[in-house]
Amino acid sequence: MPTTAPARQRKKSSSARRDDEAPIIPILARKVREVEAKAQKNKLGPTNRIKFQVIAFLVREERARVKADEALGATPRAELLKRLDGVATILAKTAARDTSLIQLLEVDQATSPVARRMRRDWLLDAGVELAPEELVIDDAKPAVAEPIVPAVAAERAVRPPQVDARIESNPFLAPDPTRCVPVAHPRRRLDSWELMGPLYKAFAQGAGGGAATMPLPEVPEFDRLSPRGLEIMRHQSRFIEAVRDGHRRFLLADEPGLGKTAQSVLAASVADAYPLLVVVPNVVKMNWAREVERWTPQRRASVIMGDGKDVDAFADVFIVNYEILDRHLGWLAEVGLRGMVVDEAHFIKNLSSQRSQNVLALAQRVRETTPNGDPLLLALTGTPLINDVEDFDAIWRFLGWADGTKPGPELMERLDATGYTPADKAFYPAARQSVIDMGIVRRRKKDVARDLPDKLIADMPVQLDDEFGRSIAQAERELAKRLVTRYRRIIEARGDRGLGAHEIDEDIVHLVASGELEESRAVGAEGDNVFSMVRRIGQGKAQLAADYAAQLQRSVGKVVFFAKHIDVMDQAERQFREAGITAVSIRGEQSAAARQKAIDAFNEDPHVGIAVCSLTAAGVGVNLQEASNVVLAELSWTAAEQTQAIDRVHRIGQDEPVTAWRIIAAQTIDQRIADLIDRKEGLAARALDGDQTTDEEIESVQLGALKSLLRDALGG
């Protein structure tokens, strides 16, 4: 849509009056300093990148004008060129700091509508007379259908076998050519204004104050959603009611531990947004599948792995991690998605990354192909802003609230209804609220503390599907085979004592598992036994656990990371350093003074984000209550040890509910150990309440895990 500058040209600024020979130079000098300051703070968002482009464009334009101006004397010309060189030098230094800016120095870079508007406004501020055609900026873009699969990913693209069958079975997936016809919108009062910068400024200044949460409906009298045995919490119910009322696009920015996954799963059910695509970090892929089954047991989820050969194309929910999304873009764009969830949505903040472009292209396709153009779109992140308020840009694009250069039609209508322009001080709180009302929901733990238990243990199942993970699975199969061989040898030696064909002799199960455990203790972590297997599982989980801890840290601040083995702690600390997160280490070999120094740094230094702790060395006598989130990268052998670790933060003085995130390797002995620890915790509570227990109930976790493995191998 064309935008025209106000008919009355703006009054010359004081800087322009002081420099009539080149009134644009003082403006360029001021603007380049603004960009330089942002670059020094690593806060160069989209608006400042465009500003960088326009400065470079105008420096070249002004240099050519000065050189061609025959009315200028040699001395004034040299002075003006020197000043332009000063601006260019700052541009070069800024580009050296952020090399992604170098490509923006090219001659044809400042040609977007927003860049041309910025150039026009600066020249008008300088009092430059512009031709009529330069006053009108045309935003219209040619309607070119771009392929959903980028060229760089075309060779890697895959197509699961069942996809064509699903598409052919659905008569409602025929393309609708009317969806491609652009809708004409009436001219609005704010069409001639540059609005993205003021919108970011409204959030950067916290204009208007107050929590960034749209008005939500009250909790209904009856819970109409939860499956039997489950109950959603009050804050979750209010969000779901907003979906029931027809709202379809949200930035759900609740803090971790407040159940964003469950809210999203139930929102899809209420909106009937199936098929639903969920794009997630690899570490939470299995957890999403579990939550779909838990909260909507009538729906089928399919986790997309690698080449997708095992994908259930008739599933209701597809779950894919960012790293392999490019391989599946083609068929996902064809199956008629009616909803899309982007978990940890700050992962797409870098608009130049292929990951971000994949997500945004697919979201655009979902909006175009959903009936009425109103799919369920959810951006989930406890940390929508990492470096700068302009990190909102990619999320707003995903939700269709803006396109990076201007607000979308719905947001523009809300802004227009305020009656203000960016020249009015009242515009900023009104603009901030307009965006919030589009669908921002942000709750903190302390805001909804009455909904939460004071301590929650949340399991995060992960899939060890690399070569190392496959070797662990093979080792577990070999261990089970060895146990079965010993069991059957004893059965054969003893002779038949009336056991049925599928009966298991628990006495022999106990005998075989006890013998294996004694042998394992004798050799420790050497050889192929339960201890070495658990250590290898810890090594396999280390990267995923560290990734999750880093995500938590960016969302909620301080996090305590527990591991049993030194090599797991070492790997985690390396990853935190590479991620730019300052961590302290609390280990057994430290002196008392070194340990206390690390504890004090974690509790008192705001720049220290994570404490990496040994389960045995830091499990007792340590106060880390500055955090309310704990990551258990490896499981303990005892319930008491796990409890002691969590109680480093769950103690007197803690004013927030505590969440412990257990990273569990799915479909391995790790899951058995977690289940046994939970049973032991229940046992401890019963014992303290005076209940009697049997000898079987007080066996070690190692013995219980071996017995469980043997029973499963025997088919029991």
C-alpha cells in the first residue's frame, strides 16, 4: 500500500540550520552513533539493521553529491568529505564487530519500503526538497509463490511412505486459489508512520507498566477438559477458556514449570486444530509425545525421527525437532495442518537462520491453507527476549501480527483505534496494550503459587537415538540375555516343579539378579554391567541435559545442575561456556574454602547462572536457594540422595515453588531406576507414618532394576 509523507514538509532541525551546505551529515552522524551503541551491547535488531543500511546508502549518495557540486570550494568540499569519511569509518567498525552487517553495505540493500521511508523521513528532517515520486512509498509486493522447501534443503527432503495415502484420503485438501488473492485494506490514519520502532520502544520502556498478559476469562465452574485422574490448574484453565472463546494466536510466555505443554495440548483439543504440528528442541520431543497421550488419550502423536520412515501419517499430532524440520517441510505443507506450536520459540529469533526461515515459511502456509485463515498458532517460550526487544520480531511474524516492516491488518486496526500517533506520549502504553491483547500471556511462578505444589518432580524423557545411544541399547539387550541364560540354566538344573509355561519363579529371579549385582560391585564401572551401563547412559544424556538447563537458565535465571559422574559435569560445563553462561562447580575434591566461594558466587553474583553440582558432594550441607529450578542430569541410586539434592533449593527461605527436572533416557534401564526411586520415596513416607514394610520393599534400586529387566526379558 503506498504511503505518502505529510504534505507540509517538516521544519528543519537545529542541526540542519547549523550546516546548510550538507544538512544531512549531522543527522547521519547522530544515527550512526545510535547504531554503534546498539552493536556494542549486542542489541542490533531488525530496525537498527535497516538504519545501518540507510546510513550507508545516504553516505554514498551524499558523497556523490558533494563531489559533483561545482559551487563548493575545494576547502569546504574536503571538509564535508572528511566528515562523511568519519561516518563511514564508524560503519566499518560496527560491521567488523558484527560481520553479518557487511552484506548490508552493498549498493542495492536499502530498497525495501521501510528503508525507503526511513531515507525519506531523514531527508525531510534535513530540509531537503524531494521530488513528488520520492514522497510516495509503495509497499506492494509481487504475488510470487515461493517454494516451501528451500533449495539448500531440497536434496535432504524426505517423504514418509504413508503421506500420500493420508492426502488422498482427505477430500478437503484441494488448493483454494482464492486464498492467494491479496485482501485490500482501507487506508488508515497511521499508514504513513513507521510503527515497528515505536512498538519495540513501547515494550523496551515497559510503557504503561503492568503484567504482559491479555485479559483472560474466569475459571469455569466445572473442569470440562481433564481426563479422569488429572486436573488442570486455575491459570491453565483460564488460558484454555480464551481458546474456547475463539482466540487462536498466542505468545504463551509462562515461566517453566507452569504447564505450557499441557495448556497447548488441551488448546489444540478445544480448537480442534488437527492435524497439529509441534516444533521443539530435541531434548523435549519425547516429553511432548507423553503429554499428548496423557492429556488427550483419544489422540495419536507421531514423533518424527531422521528420515521419517516410521512416521504415522494418520496421526493427529506430529512432533519434530528444529534440526530435522527442513527434511520434512514438503510433506508437512501438504497434509492440511490446522495448528502449529513452536516450543522454545526464542530459537527462531535469528531471522537469517535457516531454522527460523523454515518455521516462518511453514506457518505462512498453514495460515494460507486453514479454512477462514485462522489456525491455532502458539509460540511457547519462558524467554521471548534474549538480547533485545526486537527479538519479538520473529515471533510476531510467526503469529501473523507483523511482517517485520509493519504491523499486520488486525494489529494496525487496534493501533489505529487508539487515536494516537508515535508523536503522542500516550501512544506507547496504548500500543503496548494493543499488542498484548493480540494474545500475549505471561505468568510467573510466584503469581500462581497457590496453584502449584511447593515441590514438583517433572520427568523429561529423552531419546538417545545416536550411535552412542544405540550401543547402550545393545549393551542392555546383552545384559538381559545374560540374566535370562542364568535363569534358565537354574530352572533346567532344578527340574520341573510345576511352573506353568508363562510363570516366573520370583525366588530364582531374585537369586540371578543378586548374583549379577555382586559381580557388578566387584568390578565397579568396568565391564558390561548395571553400573557401567548407568554411567554410559549419563554420558549419553549429558548434552541433552545441559541444553535443557541452558534453556531454563535463560527463562528463569539461576538453575542448579546435578550429576553423578565427573565426565558428565565436565561436558555440561563446556557446553555452558560455549553458550555464554557463567557457571560455578561444586565437587568433592574441592577444599572447603573453594566450595564456599562457589556457593557464595552462585547465591550473590547475578552474572552466575548455573551451579554444576556433584550429587554426592553437594547433596548435603549446601544452600542454593537463590534458584527454584533443579536439573537432575543423572539419577541417584537412592530416593534419599535425590531428595537431599532437591532440598538444596527447597528449604526454609525459599519463596517460590521448586521444580526438579529429571532427564530420563526413554526405553532404557534409566526409566526403571526412576520408577523404583519414586516407589522408594513413597515407601519412606509410609515408614515415617508408621506403616510396616516387607523385606522385598527395602531392596536396593540396583537389585530392583536388574529384577525388572529380567522379568521383562522373560515376558513377565
